[in-house]
Amino acid sequence: MLLNISESKKTLRAYINGGHQNSNQEDNFPGFFKVWYNNNSMLSMLTFKDARKRFRITVDTAVEVAICVHLDDEKILKFKVLSGKFTY
């Protein structure tokens, strides 16, 4: 889905279960916003900081262990924990 991956002037360091992972590449996720890309990662990374500028985000772990990105009043992109890792 990423078509124009390019080198970034900045580095994103994401802390994950096994330590950390650096990403030095980025692209625009069609219809959304900038995401970070790392060829060694299973998924591209979107940052909470960028997502909150365009979408409402909710988290209520008493209800469900998930991060909900509200695309509009009816559509929700839900990232759930599956086997200790987030999935969507």
C-alpha cells in the first residue's frame, strides 16, 4: 500500500517487546497520513501523534484491550492485542 517510500531526515525509535526498532524511512499511507517504514518489521508504524491530529482515538482497557481509531461516526479501525502483539 506504500508507493513512495523515502529516506527520512529523522529516525523513529519504537520500543517493542524485544527492545527497540529504528525506522529511517517514511511514506504517506493513502487517505490517511505519514507512516514510518522498516523493511525488517511486519507492519508499518503510524504514530499516535499523527493519528490524533486527524482522528478521534479511544482506549478503555476495562472494556477491551484495544486502541480504537474512529475514522468517522460509524467506522472504527481497531488495533487489538493478539498473543501479546497488537493486530488490527
